[in-house]
Amino acid sequence: MADRRDWNARIIDEFRANAGVVGGPFDGVPLVLVHHVGRRTGTPRVAPLAYLPSDSGDAIYIFASKGGAPTNPDWYGNLVAAGAAVVERGTQSYPVTVVEVTGQGRDAVFAEQVRRVPTFGEYAEKTAGVRVIPVLRLDPVD
């Protein structure tokens, strides 16, 4: 657990130092920082996540891949329970509502993410028969 927190802290620091751009394994991958609250602990948390912009450019999609692990990441449950969050995208920070995308809509969004970032296809292969990787749409609050 401490290793993952250290890893995330380094990504968050790099994100903020470079106006939302992170290198290494995330070179060229759009990232967003999602601020959420632990549903059991009430602890504020920040998750660095890959995202896919919507066609309109306002909403973004995030993916509860957890690197292909057999369980969903904790942040997924926190966001679904809360229905809202705050994101840092580039140098901007703004509130969002959270909507889970299911069915064919989910499949189309996930396929586009795999096309753009093929590693997500590897995550889906790891979870095949165990779970379907959830997709969440984050809509800016006006």
C-alpha cells in the first residue's frame, strides 16, 4: 500500500510541476487528478488517472482498470457513492458529476481508449471472465 501511495505521490507531483504532463510510462497519455473522499473513512484522496476526452470536449471518461487487477480500485466505489468529485486537468480545477457508463455506450468508449492507449486492452485481457472494467463519465458542473 505504501509503495502505491509513493508511486501516486510522485505522479501527482510531476503532474502539478508540468501543467498536467507526466512522462515515463504515461508519456503521451492524458492524465487527470481526481479528488474524492473515502466512503468508509471520510479521508480526502487524489487519484491520478488516464482519461479520454468526450467528443464534445467538456466531459471526460475514466477507467477503473486497476492495472488489470481482479477487483475494482477503491476510488471507483468512492466516486460512484458520492456522485461528484473535483478534477485537476492541466492547470484547471473544477467540480464534476459522476455517471457510470454501461452497455454499448461503455463498450464504445472503452474500445476508443484501447485504440488510443493499447495498454487498456491488456488490462481487459487480464480481467476477462472476472470483471468488466467500469467506465465513468465526469461532467463539469456549470
